[in-house]
Amino acid sequence: MSKSVKMKDIAERLGVSIVTVSKALSNKQGVSDELRAKIKEIAIDMGYKSIANSKNEDYTYNIGVIVAQKYMDVENSFYFTIYNNIVKHLSNYNYYAILEVIDKEKEIENIVTNIILDKRIDGIIILGQMEESYTKTICKQNMPVIFLDFYDRHFLVDSVIGDNIYSAYAITNYLIENGHKHIGYVGNIHSNRSILDRYLGYSKALLENGIEINKDFIIDDRDTNGAFYEFKLPSNLPTAFVCNSDKTAYYFVQYLNKIGLSVPNDISIVGFDNDIHARICNPPITTVQIDIDKMAKKCISNIIKKIKNPLSKADNSIIPGNIVIRQSVKGV
């Protein structure tokens, strides 16, 4: 259990007296508006418990988490795990999460969610990339917003993402270090920015090693709405594939087995995310793990700061990943 934060701790952090902290948190006179706001911001940041009980503050202490329905199917453990970590870190600030799953019809028609219309939240986390028009609608609601697991250069909004480019670059280099020179990529780069960024990392690794990018080796795994469909392989197969996610890798291994190819004896496979699909696959998949807990923690820290100081500068945070080596890669 974490240590309870006291007024003394806040006072020491800011170099002010305990009396000043007490006046600021109880909205009493004798403290400037600027210092009062700073003390409250630090109190929230440190997880001070009593501040949530101040009746004079116009906060709901709820954060809305908006996610597209396509990300919340029973197989998508990645987003469920992120959400669980969001809830955990919000509790450190005496905040609660209200999840609203947006179906495709609402997303396309730009229907504002009930949690926003009912004014039940202080800020919004958009979890996973959504339709740009819908994202624009949410960002116009005069409320702090943060993007989690995606970014969009068209919006001046805080974002927290995994290091998709460098991590894909690193795991592609891992294949090259194992002797592979003919390497494909599995993923529809037009589906979302994460898949595109991972493709860019894959391409960077090939180009740096003097390996030509063969367009025939780029295989789609889904349509632009995220619906999976059957893979179409080139007649001349590479010796390895970088898959944009572990879920894709899992289904790709099954497809290869179905047509009589063995992993890793015939083809080596790597994935991304280190989710349940990488572990249940036969063989278990070598993959990239992004620190989901760190992503959620940074996201919550940023949204709380935005709530307390709406004019704070947008912060784009990139969380690094590391390779988890399993049995889906064989040297050539």
C-alpha cells in the first residue's frame, strides 16, 4: 500500500508552510489564486486524498474513456489491459473511470456520448484511433482530451503512444541478425497509424541493411474498418514475416499451418504487443512488449494536469518497448 500523502508533504514539495497549503485546499483567503491553483495541482499529482472531498471544487472526479467497439472484442486483451491500468492509476488521484464503447454507427454519425452530454466527467481519454471526424467532434466539447495508443498531427492534443517505429525497427533487425534477408510485413498500413508506424520501422531496418523492400511481401490482414480476412501470399515466399500485432501473427501462423508450412522451420514469424495470442500460439511468438502500465500511468498524469490547468502545453509521450524472444524464429 502506498504511503498516505499529508499536507506536510505538499508543503515540503512546494517550499511553503502547512498553513498555506491548508488555506489553499480549503479555499480560504490569504493565498493568491496562482499559488492556490499550483497547490491543488500538486496535491492531485501526489494523490492527496482529502482534496477530492472539497465541496467547493467544481469537479466530478470522473474521467470518460471512449473506445471504438472494434477494439473491445473478446480477443482484444491489449485494450482491456490498458483500461484496467487506467482504472488503477486513476484511483491514486481519487478519480474514477467511466467507459463508453462507441459502435460504428455512432462513430460515423458523430454522435456525442452520453457521459459528455450529461456533464458527468472532467476529461476524456480516447483509447485507440477513431474516425477523424468523430475525434474532431469530441475535441470540440470544451473539455480536456488525451489520445492513448494513437496520435493525430491534425489535433493539438496530448497523446501517449508506444514506440511503434523503433520497436518494429528493432524486431526486424532481430530477424536480420538471424540471417534473414527476405522479410515480409503483415498488416494493412491504411487501417490505422500504429500499423503504418510499425511498417515504417520495418522499412527503416531493411533499408539500413541494404535490403530492398519487395512490395509483393507486404500482405494485408484486415480492411480499413478492422475486419480480418484471409491472407493472400505471394508465389515467392520470404523466409520471415513481421506481423503488426500478435493477434495477426497468431492467425497467420494458423493459416501457414493450414497450407502445409511450419513455423519456424519453413517461415519465421514475429509479432507485436506481447498479448495472450503470442503466448497461446504454437509455437509461442517472438514479439515486442510495450509497457502498458507505464502508458496508462503517463496518460493519467497528463489528463489530471490538463484538468487542473487547461492552458498547459500539449505533451506527446512515447513509451519504449523491448523484444520478448520465444520460439517462432529460426536462423538461416
